[in-house]
Amino acid sequence: MDSKREKSKAPVTQNHSRTSSISSVSTSTQSGKTTEDNSTRSQGNETPDSSDSGLGAQVDGVKDSSLSAVANPSLTANDDLKSHELSNLRLENQLLRNEVQSLNQEMASLIQRSKETQEELNKSRERVEKWNVDHSKSDRMVRELRARVDDLTEAVGAKDSQLAVLKVRLQEADQLLSSRTEALEALQSEKSRIIQDHSEGSSLQNQALQTLQDRLRDADSALKREQESYKQMQNEFAARLSKLEAERQKLAEGITEAERKFLDEKRRADELQQQVKVTKNHLESAKQELADYKQKATRILQSKEKLINSLKEGSGIEGMDSHTASTMELEELRHERDTQREEIQKLMGQIQQMRTELQDMETQQVSEAESVREQLQDLQEQIAAQKMAKQETEAELERQKQELHYTEEELYRTKNTLQSRIKDREEEIQKLRNQLTNKALSSSSQTELENRLHQLTETLIQKQTMLESLSTEKNSLVYQLERLEQQLKAIQGSSSNGPSINMSGIDGAEGARMRNVPVLFSDMDTNMAGMYGRVRKAASSIDQFSIRLGIFLRRYPIARVFVIIYMALLHLWVMIVLLTYTPEMHHDSPSGR
């Protein structure tokens, strides 16, 4: 019983001594912490292996103290408890080291992922630059096509003006023809009057000849007017060339606008680079925090080593109780464990935040890539449509140039023939004048006068036929201009509301129109041997077929309505196919999965 009482009293005294020793050790540790800070600054670059060796030394010291305590038979149970707590603390320290290593590995993986995201951002930046280049090319092509369309519309306007001028000239030619018919009737009446009044004298005959010469001069002046109208047409062509130069200037302005858009896209790419720099700064701050955490861990381990050493020295010099030292160490280790857990929780929160930021960046990058792909697909479709329209307009332009060339050649030929005929007629008139002057001196019979009048009437009839041929050529040119205008309108209408055929210029009398139908090549030209003659014949047959088809559509509105419905359905089907078709696109996600 006495021994049990002594054993029960022993813990009480030990607890009392523990509290006193803890207070003394706390004061000594506070004074020692100032020295520990200086020592940790000098030992901050030590590796965890040194901390492990320090812990081993601490454990050896604890074992020595436990062996010295075994000599005391009254403290065996407390020594066992102390050794058990020390083993638990060692395990806790080991677990904390493992957690630190896992955090280091996780930070390394995060750094690797940040590098991968940086590479992916560089790749996406290159893709964006390529897409910007493609976008600028497509804009340039669209502007060129718009300029071509504007050229065609201006050509249509010029042809409208030419058509109006030709209509005015046609009216003038009709008036001239009526005046010539009236002149012919007047000449016939004059002829009858001259025949009846032949007995009155040669003076009246000379007056009649003078009037006939005046009429011939009028015919010559009419031919000169036609030549002046041809020169006016040439001036109109020169005006068209000046308009083309103005359109080129507009195209240059469009190019400057495209360059401005390119600069805007470049500014956007710079903003993306700034965002990448911000993410880099976040990663560097995370690295700095990790380094700070490592330094704190090393400082804590070094402070533990110094505390154990100070406890060893205090136990050797002052004879402090080993149990009180172990309790102090236990409290210090628990406090250290709590601080390390708080640091670990902070690091876990930062890691989670960085993960969410990286995920947000990845999703944003994927969405931007998808939007850029969709824009690229739309641009490719627009480029394909614009290319088709460009090819069609170029083919139509080439055909119109050929037709214009043919009409110019025809006008040149007619001009040469008319000039040669005028020269022949002038020579004949000069001969007649000479004959009249020679025969005026001699006595002229009535038969000779009738022959002269007959020759003069024949010359007038020939001039009238020449005027009629010129009027038919004018009609053919007018019809060609109308047909070109209709084709241009059909090309413009097919892109929006289907083909629209304007055949208002065709008269009801089909026979009169078919007589004036222009043929690109004559039958004499088709007899030429070789491929060239066959091509000319085929072109003339195609021309005649197109004219007949236009007349057919003009006379039968049901067929015209059927063609319009068919073209509308065809365009609707093409739009449905273009809008519903989605090509397969195989691409990897930015996360590398």
C-alpha cells in the first residue's frame, strides 16, 4: 500500500515539476529563437537530408535520455509513454514530408501543364495569323468581284445611253427616209414637168439639173452626219475607259480598308498575348509561394533540431527531467503540425484555384478555335461562290468584247464601202456635169435629156438603197445592244431572284424583226476552210437559236413562268444543300487527350 501511494504521488510531483520546467524552457526557447533565426538564414540552403540527420541525432539523444532514465525504477512507465509519443511524432513528421513531396510533384506537373498550354497558345496564335491572312485574301477577292459587278452595271448604263442615242438616230434616219421619198416624188413630178415644159427652153432644164445637184449635196451631207455619229460613238468608248480608271481608284481605296482591318486583327492578337503574360505571372507567383513554403519547412525543421539540442544541453547541465523535455517537445511538435496543416490547406486552395483558371483558359481557347473555324468555313464558302460568279462574269465579258470587236470591224467595213461608193458617185456626177456642160453648147435632143434624167433618178435610188442599208445596220446594232442588256440583267437577276428576261424591245411583227436579226458571221465567211470556218458557223447558229428562244419566251408567258419557277426551285435546293451540309473536322482538344 505504501508503494502504491508513493507511485500515485509520483505523477503529481512530476506534473508540478513539468509545469515549472515548461515555463523555464519557454523562456529559454524565446531567447533561443532569436539566435535560431540567424542560424536558419545561414543554413537555408541545406537539403532535407540534413534535417533527417538532425532528426536522427535527436532520436539518438532521446534514446540516451531514455536509457539514463531506465536507471531510475520509479519512471519506467513514463519513459515508455514518452517513447511511444516520440514514435508517433516521427510518423507524423514522415507523413508531412511525404505530403510536401507530393505537393512538389503536383507543382511540377502544373508547371509542365502551363508549358503545354503556352505551346498550344503559340500554335493557336499562328493559326489566327493564318486565318487573318486568308480573311484578307477573301476580302480582296470579294472587293474585286464587286468592282467587276459595278463595271458591268456601268456598262449596262452606257449601253442604255447608246441605245437611246441609236433610237434618236433611227428616228432621224426615218425622217431622212421620208424626206428622201418626198424628194423622190418631187423629182418625179419635176421630171414630168421638165418633159412637159421642154419646149420652154434650156433654162428650165438647167434649173432642174441644179435642183438635182442640190439634192445630191444633201445626200452627201447626210453621209457626213453618219460619219460624225460614228466618231461620237468612239468618244463614248473613250469615256467608258475613263470610268474604268475611276473604278480602279475605288479598288485601291478598298485595299486600304482591308489593311485597316488587318491592323485591327493584329491588335486583337496582341491582347491575347497580354492574357498569356498574365497567366505566366500567376504561375510565377505560385512558384514563388512554393519556394517560400519550402524555406518555411526547412526553418521549422532546423528550429526543431535546435530545440532538441537545447533540451539535451539543458538536461545535461541543469539535470532537467527527461519527461518534462519530452512533453515540451510534444507540444512544440503539435504546434508545428498545426501550422504545417494550415500551410498545406492554403497551398491546396491555391492549387485548386490555378486548376480552375487553367480549365477556364482551356475552354476559352477551345471556344475561340471553334468560332475561328466556323468563320473560316463561311469565308471559304463565300470565296467559292464569288469565284463561280467571277468566272461567269469574265466569260460574259469576254463574249461581249468579242461582239464589240466584230461590230467595230463591221462598221469599219461599211465605212470603207460607203466611202468608196461616195467616190464613185462623185466621179459619176462629175462626168455628168462635164457631159452637161459639153452638150449644153450643142443642140440636145429630148432623148438625151430623158437619158440624163434616168441616170439621175438611178443615182438617187442607189443613194436611197444605201440609206436603207444603213438603217438596217442600225437596227441590227440596236438589237445587239438590247440583247446584251437582257443578258446582263439575266446575270444580275440569277444571283437574287432567278433569271428575268426583258423582251420589251421585240415588236409584234416577227417577220420584220427576223429580217433585222443580227448575224455575227456572214455565209460567205462560213465557207472558209478549216476549223475557223466551222467555229464561225457554230457561233452564228447559236446566235440565231438564242434569238428564237427569246422570241418564244416573249410570245408564250406560260413557258416563261415555268422557267422562272424552275430556277427558283433550283436555287432553293442549292441553298438547302449549302446550309445543311457540315463537313467532318477531326481535331485534338487543347488538353492533349
